[in-house]
Amino acid sequence: MRLALVGDIGGTNARFALWRNARLEAVRVLATADFATPELAVEYYLASLGLAPGSVGAACLACAGPVKGEQFVFTNNHWRLGRRDFCGALQLDELLLINDFAAMALGMTRVAEAQRRIICNGVAETGAPALVIGPGTGLGVATLLPLAGGGWQALPGEGGHVDLPLADAYEAALWQQLFAGLGHVRAEDVLSGGGLLLLYRALCLLHDQAPRLASPAEVTAAALAGDTLAAATLEQFCVWLGRVAGNNVLTLGARAGVYIVGGVVPRFADFFAASGFARGFASKGCMSAYLADVPVWLVTAEYPGLEGAGVALEQALACVPG
């Protein structure tokens, strides 16, 4: 393969790297708000390395949102991408667009043991699907399938937009506070960076306290410092992430394990490991035993989405005749 470009583009940041000899090189992180179009961002990235358009022959971009058709509209930022115009501007021979969480799922095939932390002990079932889920700007969900002839298939979806699951009266009361402000309450409304702040405000209303924290970072910092309401917020966040992850395992039969990814949870990894996540994950009534031995890992790898984009590009080009 000629020198290639890989990108992992979310709502807030766009990560780019060169892909050479099945390895990442020259990773850069750019703010999507700083560029009017993805073409301008890639041109800036290449220029920062002394490369002109045409220097790379192929590209794989992992994009937040459902990927189909000639035009792609990013879910959580202002960018739009037309395949033909993009290839023309950057002089590309091949452009592969994949869902960002499909890339994240493929990236799990390159995560080393030292880059993941055990949250729930278990034994991964050979040949079964694995679940990849993670709060970030939104809540991403994807499935990783091993293929019989070797290689991997990632199944993207919009699982972050499922209804938020409730398990007891306290959660129902909290949901009512969320519903009053949102109408329809999705998992992503709570299980995301911005959702953490929304959950904190809902808890303040439920406990008749005035909110004093103004950002997700403040909520996390206060929780780790021992603030009672902030800690309750972070705890409920972890429990609800467990419920959503467990529901997905039941739906998909994802007994090869669960990978928790994204930029949010690693910021409070120790709190998460000691939280009620495992309880929320495995408490499924008569099906609790089904989840009891499913392993869960918190992924700490720096650029798994970029790695997955490289894997996707390798597999796609290997299938091109000639």
C-alpha cells in the first residue's frame, strides 16, 4: 500500500495520522471548530508535515454518524463531506468512509493487554461477538465480529440513541426530572460528556438543591474530591452505563467481552472500577447468570479509532482486485 491517511473524526476533535506498514505515524489532533470543511483540515494536517495533496494515495476516515451515499453529514459538528469533491481536492485514488465506532471496534483488535484495565472478570467466548461502547461527545456503540476466514467485521449502529433504561423507583424519579426538560430521554442524553452535567442538574432538582457546578469537568473533579451530590451523579452515570452495556450484550450475544472506550470514563478510572457499573451491567433478573462471566475492560489506548481506520483500510484494499 502507498502512504495512506487515516482519520478519526468526532464531534469535537479530528485525529489524523499517516498509515505506513500497518502502523500509525505523525498523529495530530485538530479541533473541528477551527476548520470550515474536512478538506481544509486534512490539507492543514498534510502541510504541517510538508506534504501536498496527492502525497497519499488512499484514506480512511472514521466519521461520527451513519455512513452511506455520496454525501455525508457529520452528526455532532458542522462538517459535510462529498466523496467526489473530497477525493478531487486531495487527489486521492481511494476513499473509505466508515462509522467512527466501527473504526473503534476494529481498533480493539490491536489493543495490547497493557492498554486495557479489567473492570469485570470473565472469560471471553471464542467466536462470539464483542461489544464496544463509550461515552464521548455522544454515546457510541458498535459490535465486533470475528470472521471465519480471518479478519474482522465491525457492525456500526446507533445504540446510543436507545431509551434510557430504568430499574427502580429512584431511577424512575430521576428520569422524570430528565423527561421534564427533554421529553424523550435517550441513553446518550445522560451517558456523554454533556450528559454528565445534565444528570447533575437533574439530581439537584430531585434533591431540591441549587446546582453550583457548571461543566462536566467540574462535576467530575468535585465527585473525586468527595462532594456528595457530584459523587452521586458520577455513581449513577456508571450504573446507567452498566445497564445499557448489559442490555446490548443480551441483544447481541456479545459474550466475547465488552470494551469501554471514549474520552470520558478514563478521567475517573479508579472511581469507575469501584462503582456500581458491574451491578448495573449484570443485574438482569432471570438472565443475570448470562452476564456473570462476560469480561469487561476499560480501554486506555491513546488512538484506537485511528488504529481501527487503518485496519479497515487494509482489509478493504486487500479485497480490491489487482
